[in-house]
Amino acid sequence: MAITEIPDWMSELENEDLTFIKHFLESSGSLKEIALLYGVTYPTVRLRLDRLIQKITINQNTTEDAFIRSVKKLALDEKITVDAARTIITKYKDTKRSESL
């Protein structure tokens, strides 16, 4: 059966993430093999996998505001700090609350 539609959680991933998933599957989930392939340590690969799992989880949460999901993804990709993401999300929620009053 061919996939005719890409799931939302997958379409939000970067090519680099999809390549990592492909390598992960090809190595039968061996993090040691992935570490050798990428020339990094096992803990580095474990951290990468954990972040990828978090990205997928965020992308699956369609009930959450799209802006908040985007800010969380920026933090996961280390484009902004976690503290900055928290501040942005808090201010955003405060603004939305005051607009609804």
C-alpha cells in the first residue's frame, strides 16, 4: 500500500530528521551503529533521538496553538534557548488572555 498523504507529524520534520529516521531504521534501531555512521558518541545519538521524539510529539499535538508549537520546535532545534521559549510562550498566552477579556 502506497502512502498517498504524508502525516502532519512527518511533514513538519526537516530533511535532516527524516534522514536520521531512515538511518535508524536501516540499522535496526542500533544507536551504536548510528553513532559510528555519524562519527559521534552514543550519548550524542541518544540526545538526538530524544529531541526527535519530542518534535514528533509536539507535531502530533494538533490541539495546541500552532504558534506555541513553533516556538517549542525552535527551542528543540536550539535556535532559541529554552528560557527564551518559555518567556515568549508566557507573554503570548498573556496577550491572548487579555485580548479575550
